[in-house]
Amino acid sequence: MKAILVILDGLGGRPTDLDGATCLERAATPNMDGLAQRGALGLMDPIRPGVRPGSDTSHLAIFGYDPFQVYTGRGAFEALGIGMEVRGGDICFRTNFATVEERGGELIVVDRRAGRLAEGKELEGAVNGIDLSDLGVEFSFRASTEHRGALVLRGENLSAAVSDTDPHETGVPIAQAKALADSQAARRTAEILNAFSRRAYQALKEHPVNRRRRESGKPPGNALLLRGAAVMPHLRPVTEEYGVRGACVAGGALYKGVARAAGLEVLDVPGATGDLRTDLCAMAKATLAALSDYDFVFVHIKGTDNAGHDGDAQAKTDFIERIDREFFGTLLAGLDLTQVHLVVSGDHTTPPAAGEHTADPVPALFVGPAIRPDKCQKFSERAAGEGGLGRFSGRLVPQLLAYCDFGPKFGA
Amino acid sequence: MKAILVILDGLGGRPTDLDGATCLERAATPNMDGLAQRGALGLMDPIRPGVRPGSDTSHLAIFGYDPFQVYTGRGAFEALGIGMEVRGGDICFRTNFATVEERGGELIVVDRRAGRLAEGKELEGAVNGIDLSDLGVEFSFRASTEHRGALVLRGENLSAAVSDTDPHETGVPIAQAKALADSQAARRTAEILNAFSRRAYQALKEHPVNRRRRESGKPPGNALLLRGAAVMPHLRPVTEEYGVRGACVAGGALYKGVARAAGLEVLDVPGATGDLRTDLCAMAKATLAALSDYDFVFVHIKGTDNAGHDGDAQAKTDFIERIDREFFGTLLAGLDLTQVHLVVSGDHTTPPAAGEHTADPVPALFVGPAIRPDKCQKFSERAAGEGGLGRFSGRLVPQLLAYCDFGPKFGA
């Protein structure tokens, strides 16, 4: 038996999106409606009723983790989100390239964002070239958009109980990281960060990118400020808990990162992107191909959420129709529905009328030989409200894998 | 966007209430049925399935707090319930006026309830006149019904880990409060209580009320026994978490107290009482008026529960019809339903056939522009069982405020 979870990011909508209907209700979706006729629907609160989910917390909950227990702050999942490899126990920081000036032996922050520089990627190598081996710690840095990035520290005896080196104001020195707990690990981590601050300045101050910026009158990115220390939680891989091999087909970095943390292998799918241009046929073909090697495939399609954030109900409707035609058309042509359990849902509701994630429950569709069919004839929010699976909180992956008879019994 | 939560206390019923129907099913409620036709219904377990809620615990859960975490015992919410101002960290006790006799330098309890005296309110001033300033603690006392009342201690370094001064039997001395934890705060609190016991006797023994009672052969209320120490939890105000201004329209003291603890301002509504005589039109008008100054109005109507406790199904049915006509008739005449989200539900089920709170799920009605309508045509328990919102536990306020797009995102 094989398991497929398809998350259409931000799938759910509101009646205000399209003059009394949601995009999913208005879209022509014959393939998903056919699945609804064979299976059963329900309503999912990704985290719990009335909680407006982030993409990170909702995916944790969908994979069966309790985000109130394991979500330690944005730092860790931000690093995952820009595609870094992060392991349980790693200490993660959000970073800014900043502009500092030497005055009386101190490094005074004059621009916390280095003029929102565009050359972060060009400076990445210099930062990663810093040597911290004398301090017994490994690290990895990645630049993302403008001045932003993330830093991951890895090693024994580290702690997230440290204060920021970002002073959060200008005209003052780079802050000295301090231990926020009375522990040797916290004191050691603070020392590492302070050494890192000094060495980053040495590595960046005469970098060709910064010389060029100074020459053209722009503030150089000659310092790296750290904030929001968070430890990456040790997640027990679902693949280990359920004794399965799992794969991920996705375009967006965050979803690949959560999937990796949950024990899935991230497949390389040319053409799969985190926006509306993604190659949906390629994603379906990659899913079908993965079924020969893996028990469980997690597919993440991001564009629905992008259209929701843009407030573009027509684009969301059109993209849902493309998903139905291109992704599900391709997938179903190659699938034996007696040998697979399939779940289609969202990670939260992003109504174009709201332009943001909302806490409204999300429609969920389950189909496969173990699923008791209900009366629903269509995949939509309103049909899901009448569905045979009722209303539940998160935990799509545990339910899906359990329908496949994977996984342990709790108790005897 | 505005938010209104209307709690009809003890709303739900059982088929045994009226020969196969509940009071809500039997009552003519054209206004609430009209709302059901525009909105969607669901079933709420106030705390969780199978838990029989108190009024305090159910309201905590409805406001989004976890009563298993924050409910520390009856003392704190009893003090709120009789209208006292209680803050997070205050130590609260339930109290009895009692009759003691001096024998061999000890105060022997001869009647734990002082003959269920009626003059508690007249003794209140004498108790509040006790001076504890040398002990560095503030306190407040309020008498409620018969011999009952509540005491609230406020100050640094206090603890609820103290034993009762109520010996729970007669013929023995007033108990010495003892520290139940090895902490300086617990020892200090026990000392304060023992000093309070002695000083209360001094303040009460020659009080004119007690002289009068002795002269007419009644046991005097010359001591105050304390029991059930509980610390008032620090609740994070929902108004702060969601960034809204909230108001409360209610008759009963407990509901005003919980609302205050949740950050709402309690409005003075002449005619609003905690029984069947409340002025429902005045409550509706106060709600409408509050919408110009507040984002969120919590309305609590108590009489449905009173009729349920009295086992009077006819009175409950009649009162539900009055609520529909007078409260909702007035409210809906002044409301633009495209600009408001409205929830109508109960805090628990009080079936007249049971005469008590029961754990049965409670019907809940949501209406407003973001709510996906379902097929329900009527507001009733059975309709709610077929409603598009399924079944969920408590958390009406977080859901309501989230539909209005108030509040933070959990995660990124």
C-alpha cells in the first residue's frame, strides 16, 4: 500500500472571495470531484480552532508534531525555509548584513541593513570562509533576500539562551552577546558569537563587493548582526516512527526543509518551483516515479497561497483548475486507486479577500480502499462541512499512514 | 469588522426536557433561525467531550484559556463571581462566618456557619477595617449569601500553599494555618492568616450585630474561617493578544469577573440582571451602542440556566422565545450583518430534565461575511449536529476574532 499527501498551500477560501463563493467552489475540478465521489471529506483546523497558522507551524501539525511543543521560534524554521540543512540541536539565528564604522576601537552600527544591499549572495563565501575551528564549533551561513540571511551553529555544548548581537538601533556598537542562562553552554555560545562578530568584520571589510559599494557611495555590508537564537527541535522522523520510506516533491524551500526534518528524502524535480509557474505535470510524474521506491510521497504545491496573498481570486481559481487538470490528470492516469491512499488538503486558508493566512478550517479529502465513502460529490469547503470525516485538528500524515496500516499501536 | 459573542447560559437541552424535544427546538425563534439560514452551525463541547463544565471553567475555555492549566480552584473564581476585583497573583479564599467561644485562651468553633446568619453584609465593614499593614499585605473581604464570602490577599511574596483555618469540625479550636510548601512565601502567608484570624475575632466579637444576635439567643458571627486557598492565574488578556477593545454586557457577577480577567470592560447596563427578569431590550441596545467604541462585545444572558436548574422546561422555552423577540429583535434591527461576525451559543447544557449542568455538546451558531453558509434552516441542537462547522471544543472567542482577521499568526 502506498500513501500520497498533496498539500495545496493556502487552499481554503471564504464566500467573500468570489461574490458568495470560494475559488475552490467556483473552479472546475472534475478530477478532484471524482476523488471526492470515491472517498470522504472533512474539515481540518491545521493547529486548532481559532489559531491562525504560519506555514511552518501548520506543516509541523500536519506531520503530527505539536507546534506548541516543538516550535522554538522563527530562527530555526527560517533557516530551513531558505534551504539550509538544519539538524536537531543546531542553534539558528536570523542575520542582517549591516554597515559599521570603526570609532575608538569599537564597531559602531550606522546602518542595520547596509542599504538593503543586493549582493548578499556574493558575500556568502567570505562569511563561510571564517575559521571557528579553534572554538570547536561548525557553522553555516546563507544569504537570502536583500540584507537577510540565517546562521546555523552546530556542535557540543551550545545553547540558544544568548542575547542578540544586533543592537536593534544605530549609533551604538555591535552588541556583545550575553548568556541568558546560568550555564556553561550559554556562556560558551555567547563567546563564540562575539568571536564570530569580530571575524566577520575582518572577512567583510575589504571584500571587493564592499570596496565597490564604498566607491559608489553605498553603505558596505561589512558586519553581520545576529538575532532570534532558536534551537532546532529534535523531531522524531515520521519515517522512523511509521517504518516507511518517504519522499518529498516540492518547489518551496521551507516545505523541503520540514520534509527533511520529518525524515523524507527531497527529490530533485526540474521545473518544480514555489510559484504559479511550477511544472505541475513534472511534479505528478515525479510522484508516480517515486512510488516505486518510497511508501509515502508528500507533494507540496505553493501557487494557490501566492495567489491568495496577492488577493487575486481569479488567479487562484485558474491555478486550482490547472492543478486539477495537469497535476491530478497526470497523477490519476498512472495510479491504481486500489493500491494507494491519497489525501488532498491545504496547510491553512488564504482567502484572496483577506490576502493572508486565516484560521478558517481547511477542506480535506481522503480516498483509498480503507476510507469509508460519504455522500460528498464535489471537493469544496461547503461539501467538506457535510463530509463523513467531521472536523479534526492537523495530523493528516498520521491519519494517512494509519489508513495504510503503517505504524505502531499505542498500547497493547 | 465587529465581533459579538452571545452566550445563553445553559442553552442546550435533552429530548427528555419536553416529551421528545428540547426547549430550543420547541421555542419559536424566527430571528435566530434567520441567522442560522445565513450562517453555519456546529456543536461545541465547552471543555472537551464528556467533561461536565462549571460556569467558570466553561467560560475560561470559551475565551480560549485551558481550564486544566489556569483553573486553580474555586477560591479565585468564587471571588470574581461575587464581584470582587481580583488580579493575577492574588491569593483567594472561600470564607465562613462562624461562632467561636473563648476557652482556656483558645477560640473553640461551636458553629461553623454562625447559624447561617443573614447579616454578613453588615459585618463586612468590620472585617475590612482590620489593619494588616504591619504585615505588608493588602486584603479585601466580601460577604455573599448567608455565612459565605471570599477573602483576597494581595502583595509580594505570598503563596496559596497554606492549609485552611477552617477546622471542618466543631468543638475544636480555629485551625492554625500551616505552610504546605517549604518556602518562605508559604510560611509568611500562614502567619498572615493566623494574625488575620485573631484580629477578625477582635473586630467581630463586640460588633453590634453580634450583640444583637446573642441577646436574641442566636449564635454570633464572631470569627471568619478560611478555606480553599487558590492563586488567581495571570491570564493574558484576549484583548491584548488580539489587539482589540472589548466590552461585556452581562447581569451575573461571575461572567463580569471572567470578562474583566480577559481584558474586557464591563459596561453598566441598568436593568441587566442575572435572572429571568433581566431587561433584554436594554442589553441589546447596550450591545449596539458599544459597537461604536469596541471591536468585540461579549453578551451573557443567564436566565436560560436558572430555568434549567429549576427543572422548568416551560419557563426555559418561554425565556428563549423572549430572547429571540426582545434581544435579537432589537439587536438585528440595528445591525449591519455585512460588517459584523456574530456567534450565539451556550456555556454548557442545562437540561430542565436534569436540573444541572451536563456534558452534552452545545449548539453554536456562527454568522458573518467570512462564514461559509451551511444548509441549516433553524437554530437547534439537532440542526447543529448536521451543521457545516462540525464539532469542536470551546474556543469560541478565538474563532470569532479570527474570522474578523484580528489577532496574531502563530509561526511564519
